[in-house]
Amino acid sequence: MRFCKILSGLMILLAGCTAGKKAFESGNYYGAVHTSVERLRSSPDHKKAAQVLKEAYPMALKWTQDEIDLTLSSNDPQKWDRTVSLMQQVNNLANTIRQSPGALRIIPQPKIYTSEMNMAREKGAEENYQNALSRLSQPDRQSAKQAYFLFERSLELVPGYRDAEARMYEAKQLATTHVVVEPIPVHSALFQLSADFFYNQVFEYLNGRFPAQSFVRFYAPEELKVAKINTPDLVLRLEFFDFVVGNIRHSESEKEATNTVKIETKDTTKVTTVTYKAKIKTFTDQVSSGGVVDLKIADFPAGKLLLNDRIPGEFVWVNQYALFVGDEKALSPEQLRLTRNKALPPPPAQNLFIEFTKPIYNQLTGRLNQFFRQYN
């Protein structure tokens, strides 16, 4: 068993060395350095890993410097941001080497960008800031969204950079699609019904699926005033139509119930057969409720309908109970259970209304998610 463990360890080390050498030969100097350092961390005197590290690390530094020179001489609008990333790769290599005593013996002073990195971060922050201002001057929402991320990057490079935070908020407002969700009317001549519960469920779902950091915001009408938004971008309207509750059905069925059992005598020498009989009458009460939600999403400034759909839902309340005459032993377990049930009044109309909206909710939220994803 011990021999197997040693052999397994040797195979892993050999595989690591092979991987490091292959990475080096294919020009993946960073990969070669990381792989060789990992081998030296577990086996500080590993000669092949040490050789790969000795050859790969200078090549990684040279490749990085060449890339930095090419990047800074280019017209890339994000060249300082790219330079920061390249310098950070070198600093990451240094941290990796410093965590391995075996690697540190081979590369005792790994290169770390410090003052150069600070300068590159400052220039990168300004670069992103200016690019963001350029995007912000464009009239479309997509440009404002790009500006938001560029201001955010400026702050990542240099926390508190200029007025990037205030500008980022401005870009967020311009990039965000503001949607008002109108209250839901219910048309029913026979019942006083409220769809507030359904409205709250839908509102909670939308705000959970598209939280504050997203680029779609949902408001109740009164919230628009608080947010000082005079003109929303989109209007979401939901309305219940063709609502029916109280479609009552009562049915009865009667059948004979028999149950034949074998009974052994006390001395077990004789077996007698006994058949129990009964007559059972089963009553079934059903109340159906259902309706349709009309879904409309409109572009408010243009007055253009963007989505129009109708989603149906249904719920059937069922109560079964039974009466019997005869021997209880003739009944099956299910029949016996029904005899213990009682006739019940149907649930209130509001409860039936809630129940039939549950399948509608599942379909509706899927369609809303699909529609609003394009704005996020």
C-alpha cells in the first residue's frame, strides 16, 4: 500500500513537470511558471521544475514588457487599463514565487511593479473617466450603460477618483429603463374581489429578479412621484377578464361493497369463508373557478404596444364524502376514509380567486423575465 502511494506521488510530480515543460515550449510562460512553482512547493528540490522556472520566468517578464510597450504605443482607448492588467500579472507571479521557498531560492528577487503600477492606475482611471464622458454624451441608453461601467472601473483603479461616483449615478439613471406597474383591476359583477395579493407577488418577483443594481427599475404609481420621474419608459398593465367562480357540480354514485375473508378456527384445522356486504353512496361536490390575465407592456412616450398576451388559469375545489349501510368490514380503506368526511361549504370566492391565479403566476413571471432581460 505504501509503495502504491509513493508511486502515485511520483506520477503526479512527473505529470506536473511534463505539463510545465509543455506550457513553456508552447509559449505559455505564465502557465509554466505557475506549474513549476506548484511542483517546487510540494517538492523544493525538484530539479526539472527548478529548470522550467529558471527558463520560463525571464521569458514571462520579457513577454510582459513587450506587450506593455506595444500597448502603450497603440491607439487602444483602454491602453492604460490593459497595462495595469499586464503589470498585475507580473505582481501575481511574484506573490506566487514568494509563497514557495523552493521557487524563491531560484528567483530570490521576483519583479514587482510599484511606482509604475501607481502611475498606470492614475492614467487608467483618467482614461476610463474620459471614455465614460464620451459615452455619456451619446443619447442612447446603451452608451449610458457603457459609461456606467467605465466610471466604475475608474473607481476600481483609483478609489474616489474625481467625481466618478456622482457621474456613475448619473449614467445609471440614464441607462435604466423605468417601468410603472399599474394596479390590477378585477371585473366581477357578482363578487367583491381584490387582486392586491397578486399585484404584490408580481411586484416582489420583479424587484427580486431585477434588483437595484440592474438596469430595469419597477415602480408603483405613487413611487414614481417620490422618485420624481414624470415620464416612465414602459407601462406594465395586468387585468383579470372572464373570471368565473361558483360553477358548482354535485354528483352521487352508489355501489355494492363486498369483502371476502378466510377465518381459521382456534385449532387451525378448519378454515371458514365469510363475506361482508355493504351499500355505499359517494357524494362529490366541485366548484370550478378560472379566468384570464391580460398582459400588456407599452412604450409610454411613444404610446406603442410592445407586448400583448393573455394567460388563462383554472382551479377546481373538490370535496368527497360517503354514507353506507351494512357491514363496515365490507369497505376498502379508501371507502372507509370517505365515510369519515363530511359535506363542506365551498371556500369563499376570494380564496378560489387566489387559487386559480397560482398557475397564472408561474406562466406570467416567466414571460416577464424573458421580456425585461433585453433591457438589463
